[in-house]
Amino acid sequence: MRSGRRVKSGEGSSSKTERSKEKGEGSFRRAGLEGLREFSRKIVNVDAFITELHEWIEEKLQVPPSGKTKIHSPFQIDQLRTLDYALVGVSFQQLLRMPVSQSYTSSTEPAVYLAVEDFMHTATQRLWETFWDAPEEPENMPFYIMGPHTSASEALSALVLDKASSRGSGGTLPGAAIIVKNGSSGGGGHVLWDHVAAFVEVREDITGATSSTGLQSAPSVEVIGRALFHGLLMLTSRPLAKKPSIHYNVDTAYILFVNSREGGVVRLKGDVSKLETNTDNVYLCAAEWIKEHVEVTVSSVEQVWNRFGNANWGDIGAMQLLLAIFHSIEQCRGPPRNPLAEMAALHNERVQHRLIEQRESLEMQESGETGSSQRSNSLRRSSRLESLEIEEEEEEIETRDHRRAPDHIMKLEPGTILWLEDAHWQRGFQIHEQLGRRHSSVYSAISLDEVGKPLAVHVGAHPSQLEPSWEDMSTWYQVQRQTRVLNIMKQRGVSSKYLTQIIASGRLMHPGPCSKKSPTSRCDHPWCGTPVLVTAPIGETVDLVVEREGLFSVDEALRICHDCLSALRSASSIGIQHGDITPDHVIRVTGSDGYYYYVLSDWGHGVLEERDSPALSPQFSSTAALQDGKLFPASDTESLVYLLYYICGGLIPEFDSMEAALQWRDKVWARRIIQQQLGEVSAVLKAFADYVDTLCGTPYPVDYDIWLHRLARALSIDPSKNELSSGRLEFMAESSGTSAPSVN
């Protein structure tokens, strides 16, 4: 009896049909691959390819009135920001600098390629180590970088890659490439297009159309055309690979384009099976496939290297290149061990953790659990008492009926003698001239006791003018409030040449008899009871310096950053923040050696405790001040960055609302506009702005010492003469903890 099962009627014919169908599909696939292979052999001339697509690319690049081209960017700003957060603390060291040259010549080309290859190697290595490599089982980077001027390129003279160039251009690689170490490609054999993880076009002329906003520019037709050509070669080679290098998202290719200043990304996404290969005109066929079946996205051209040749790793231009390299690695090795979203979330968790720590610390201080907390609490209680006394005096002022009109505001003429009255003494000062702009209530003067030493006399508003005149209310902060802040600094032993020093304070005495009934009351004389503050040193405000002399030089910009940071460091040592850093609140002073230095003045809005409110300047206040009416530990340094941006030529518009000011801040930080501007002036200032960017809106304290050390080194300041009391400088590391390039 024969074993086996009985075949039902029709079953055999069905199986036969399926086998025939599979055989037919296999034959069709083999025929398709043969056609694709023949197509790949024929498509060798990039110029002929660009000719077929020229009009289509030009149409896509046309800039309508809206300022947006028809070609979208491959990356959204939120994606770049996520990568930025995920890379917090990851250092990208730039080993070779891009050569700085006014023109692109054959002599500079090898150095440009080497700088690009160095950038690509560093980027690939750090991304691999951060997101894919396992610390417990480290693996060598499975990629290497190849370009026309590297030894690898010379060893691989029989490249299949050379057909990316126009005919007659020889066997040199027309750009740089990230190559997968896969079989023969990693052992000195032929490198095929399917071994290329990402390709980099290196051309000096990459910029084409510019949007009507003037903020973004698109690459030229030539650059986009060449990128599409090389992307086509990458996509068509993958189905033909015997040992594929690309395992994920095989229908997508990333092509980077750079020159010695800028760069961007082109991404192609298309199904190669829809490419018509049975044709003699392969260039027309390729163009039609791209027009009909390929999604082409092109980023804007953004700055990557500054004029010093440093790669600004945190800027949007570099972030676009990094994200393209990230996705190229992902195509070869699959999803990362450490996902982007999780790495970015760690940054947010650290911020939240610090917020909780800060809140718990404040609660402990309120309960007085430690000796330092008790001292802080004692200072806070005394500050509250002083504030209450001032508030009570204001209430008494507002009940008086003899309020004087604003046109009775006191103006002092040169030569006027002022006498200040305190509980213990009287002191005279002679007015010399008005300081600052018109309507200012600050004058230069000399003391009658110490003739020759110039001082600044701040004359407050008469108490009766506080309520009806906002201008006079601002002088209350300039005199009474500033007197309080400077007195606290003096009592706590804070002294610095970069801080305003209080010389005297009191109430103005007037000529003739005084009919006041008590030491704290006033008579009807317009001078009686007017508060006065005398400070040192005197100088010219920065806004007037810029108005008269123009932009600051590199050394002066570094100097103002150093001096203001020194002042902020001294004040923060006793928990005081300035809260109102603007160009007219920093003065330039001529030292005894004839050189300028800068003093942070106008401490009337100084923040002593949590309930204090900073001043609101739409152009220079920190984001937290505008949004929440309070300061974070790094808020003053954020305002300092806006000041640096202003004196170095950055444009800060006039804002008609706080919302507009906040939107501007979001844009300039997200697009790294401030860092790009400062990077053209000094690598140190750019790195400082990068550092502050990582702190904006967080409770992290500012490491003043490391930045004062860097600035002092850049200014060639003798450390023994530098005003730093911390012994940490002798042992301080050179890293700021940011991903900014190293500075020299």
C-alpha cells in the first residue's frame, strides 16, 4: 500500500500555479535587476543629468512673496532641538580648522577637504559612541571617511565611485564619503555606491536663491542637481548589492553639501522599482522618476564654520549635518541603543531635579535647619524690615496734598554746591556736569573734602513727585533702592573695581531756614528731603560709546564680558542679582594705567530675595524675567549675552509687546543667530554664549571662575593681578562642560 495523502481535486493545479507565479516574479525581478544594472552602467554624466532637471529645480526654488520655496526642509527645528538636548555634555573636538581664505583656489582645496573629512570623522565617531556603542562591550567605529586627498582614496584608485564625476574628470572622488566597513570595502578593495552611508559635496559655490526675509538661502541648482545625481547612484546601487550595507530605510539617501563657510542637506526618498530602466535615454528616465516618484527635501544653507575656521558644533548648520549623519548611521546599524528622545529627556530630568533641589533648599532655609540657613534667613528678615519701612514712608508720602507738578523736577547747573545731611554728618559736593543722556538725574561732581576725585551724584525725585511721575519713580530705584543694595554689599564686605561703590548717601539740604518738625519730615522747600546717592567711579555709558564710536573691537568685547562677569560673580557670592543689565547700565572707565575697564552700575533693581521683581527691558531682559517676572541663576548672564550681541553688531529690534520679545528670543537661540554673530568676533565669546544657552531657563548656577579664567587668558591678563579670590583657578579644568569647540 502506497503511503502518502490523497490530493484533493484542484489542489495540485493550485500549487503548480503558485510555483509558476513565484518563478515568474523571480524572473521579473532578475530582469528588473539586469535592467537596473544596465541603467547604472549608462548613467555616468552628471552634467547631462542636471540638464534634464534644471528647469524643474529652478521652479521648485522660486521664492514666492511668502518667502518659502516649494522644496521643504528634511528636518524640523524641533528635531534639531531634540538632537541638541540629547548631545548636552557630548564634546565634539575640532582637530583641523577650515582654512580662512577670500577665494577658493586649487592650493586651498586639499586643506578644505581635509577639514571637511576631519569634521565628518569627529561627527561620526562621537555619534556612534554616544548612541550605538555599548560601554560594556565597546566596538570600533564601523565606518571610515574617504575623500579625494586622503591616503585611502589613493589606495582605492579603481573606485566605482569615480563615475560620479563628469566624463573626463579622472578617477578622483568628487566629494567626501562615510564608507561602511563591509567586506571588501573595509579591506582595501573596490568601494561601491552601496557602501556609502552618506555623501558630502564639497564646492565653494553652494548658495543660490535667497528668501525675501533675508534669513534663509537655498543651495544653487548646480548643488541640488549634483546631490540628486549622487543620491540616485546610492539608491540604485542598493538592490544590486550582494552583501548589503544599508539594511533600514533603503529607499532614502542623505547627501550633504558644504563649502568653507556654510552647508546643508539634501534628502531623497523614492522606490527604485518604479524607475523605468528599459530606455536608451537614461538621463530623461532618471529625471522623470525623480519628478514623479521621489520626495526631495532640501535644507536652507546655514553657517557651519566661522571666520576663524572653527566648526560651530551647536549651531543650526552643524546640527543639520549631524542629524543627517545620525540617520545615515541608523540606516546601516538600525535603531540606536540610546534613542534620541530618551537622551533628550535626560536633560529635562536633570533640570527638573535641580528645580526640586532648589525648592527643598529654600524650604530648609525658611525652617532654619542649618547655621548657614539661619544666617540667610536673618538677612532675609532684615531685608523685609527695611522694605516695609520704605513702603510705610511711601504711604505717608501719598497722603500729602502738596504734590508738585513734573515741571518742578530739579535740574542742577554746573558749579552748584550740594550738601548732604545724614544723622551723623554733613558733606558737600560741587556739581560739574550732567552724565548720560538728557533728562538724566546723574551728575559728575567732586567732593569738597577730597578735591580732584570725580564722583557720580544720583539725585532722586522729591517725595511728592513719586506718584504722579513714572520718570521720577524710576529715580526712586536709582537712588533709594540702589542705596540699599550697595549698602548691603558694603556691609557684607563685597568690593570690586567692576562694581559701583557707595561713597555717601543722605537727604539734600537746602539754603535758607527749614521749617520741618522732625528729622524725617519735610518743609515746603522743593529741595527738602530729596534723596541723594554718591558713587564711584564715573564713566561713559556703553550705549553712548557705541553711538559715537561704533562697534566694539574684539579686545573690548572680551574686556566688557570679563569685567561684567567679575561684577556678577562678586554680587552672587552674597546672593544678589543685578536684574537690569543694559548698555546704559554699564559704564566705561579710564583706569590709572590709561586703559579702559567696565563697571556694572545701576543696581536699583537688584534682586535680593525671591519676591523682588527685576526690571523689564524687552531688548535685554532674560526670558524668565519677561515671561515670569523673576530671575533664574543664569538670567544676568543671558542679559549679558544680549549686550555682547548688541556691541558686536547684532540687530535687536524694537518690540511692541513682550510676546514679540519672547518670540525673538526663541528664534535667535533656536537658530543660533547670537552664537554665529559672536563667533565672527571671538571663539571665546561664541563658546560663552553656547554655555549660557545651555543654562537659560534652568536653576543651574553659573561657573564664573572658569569663564573669567578663559577671558583673562584671551586678554593676556596676569592671573596674579586678576580679581579672583577663589583658589580653584590653580586646579581648574579647561572644559566648560559644553559642546562648544575648544578655544585658544
